[in-house]
Amino acid sequence: MPLWIILTSCLLLAQTPEQAREEYAFSLGVQAYIFGLPSVIMNLTRDQAPVAARNRFAHARALATHESRGVVAPNNDTLYSTAWLDLAAGALVLHLPAAKRYHTLQFLDAHTNNFYYAGTRTRRRATMRC
């Protein structure tokens, strides 16, 4: 076993109970920050999004510029639409009509994880239900 592992183990075992509690509390705080930050960012993004009723789309009418900061790095050749879906009452069904242009719907959870996308590449029929 390498010497540095033995020395590190000995130093960790030499902690007083107060030091161990403080290190544990710090570790819990870091984990809570890492877990909670995506939800905070998602709420801030929702508050900065174009005003729309729940379960309705808000469509950007102009392309993003270098001053656009609604999302981290918006494409400057893409028109964006946003919808905040309230699923508390149950599932929603979205109908995507056939379109001649490329389009993608990205679905995110409260922690900003992509869990589904639908659009031109996933379409198997003229209209699609999500």
C-alpha cells in the first residue's frame, strides 16, 4: 500500500469529534448545493422567459442577439418557443403537426435533465403525439 494512503488514513482518524462534525456538515452543505442548484437555475430561467400562461407556448418573434441571456448560449439563427407545463393535474398530450422545416421539442425536468425530445428526426408519421 502506498505511503500517502496510509498517512492520509491516519490523519483522517486523528480528527476530533468536533472536526468530524464540521467536515460532515460541510460535506452535506456541498451536496445540498449541488443537488439544489439546477432547480434554482430552472426557476430563474422560467422567471426570465417570455410571459406565457401555464401549458401554453410563448414564441420568440426575433432571433437571438449577442445580448440574449435567457439561456446560456442561444443560437442566433434559431427561433425559440417556450412552454412551462404543469403536470400536477395529470399528463398532457402535445400534438405536433407535420412540418417542412427542421424542428425539435426538448423536454427537461426540474433538474435540467433532458428526458425526451421529439421532432423531425423522431417523427414516424405525419402527426405526432408526445
